[in-house]
Amino acid sequence: MKRTMRAALVVAVVTLLGSAVSAQRAAARQGGKAASSIRIGVGGGVLMPMGTYKDGDKLGWLAGADVTYWLTGGTFGIRAEGSYSQTSHKNNVAGSTKLFGGMADVVWAPGTSADQIRPYVLGGLGFFNVKADFPLGSGSATKIGFGGGAGAAFKVGTGGTRVFVEGKFMDVSTDVNSTTFIPIRAGVRFATK
């Protein structure tokens, strides 16, 4: 089942990326300038462990930053993001689980960049370091992760600043069991042009 989910996500990301590049080229062939822009975002929120990760850890916190390069007038984008999160163990067990990683996502946002509220969906692949600390030692692994989700950006004022909220389902392929979780993040994004 995991293999099927990963394969479907990879196909979806490649398809969206191909569509974005094709649309950018089509706009250039028609003589029009396909407006592109870069947005830089920062945010924080909560991390909800799922599956076996939830069995041993409580709700945690996260912080992250991202850079999105918007193609085709802002409908498709390519995002690089990094995050750090931490959860505490349950049942009075000392220690915590820390996740540090980065992803490359494809983002699709219907509508125009002038819209007051702009929903979007995203999905991608990346690498994460998962470190679990316990009273008698710790373990660490760096593995591939994948995920997808949705969010909404809300225009602030007349410029390019937006406040956002987004959630994803994430799966990091750790050795024994996958580390699955849902990060819910809110923050602000600034346009660079």
C-alpha cells in the first residue's frame, strides 16, 4: 500500500510539474510574458503524530520556512521548504522525537494572485532526519519522506503579503515503521517582486 501511495504521489508531482512547464512555454510562444514571482514564507504550528508515532509521542510543535517560485501567472509553483519539529514522549517517558528536514513541492493554486483568499494544494518529496532521545540512549536516521496537503492564503493590504494556513499528511520511511504525521502551520509570506 505504501508503495502504491508513493508511486501515485510521484506521478502526480511529475504531472503537475510537466503541466507547469508546458503552460509557461505556451505563454512565451504566444508572445505574452508569463508573470513569475517568488514568495518567501515563515511560520509555525503543531505537529500531530499518526500511526505508531502517535502511540509513543504527544502533540508537538514545528517551525518552518519556504521559498516558492510561481510560474504561469501564479497558478503553478515550485516550493523548497525546510522545517524543524519536536514531540515529547507519552506515559512519563523522558525524552523527545525531533524531525529536521526539507522538501521540494509542486503547488497548484487556482484563481489569480489578486484574489483575496487563495486556496492551494501541494505535494512533494524530501529528506528528513528523525532522532528519538530516551533516558538510556538515542537513535537517528535520515530517510526519504513524501507528503501532500492543502492550504489557503489570505491577502493582507494592497501589496503582495499573505497570511497562510496549511496542513499536510507526511510519511517518512524510517526503518521499523514509517513515521507519519500531520503538520499544521500558519504564517506569513512576502512577495519579492
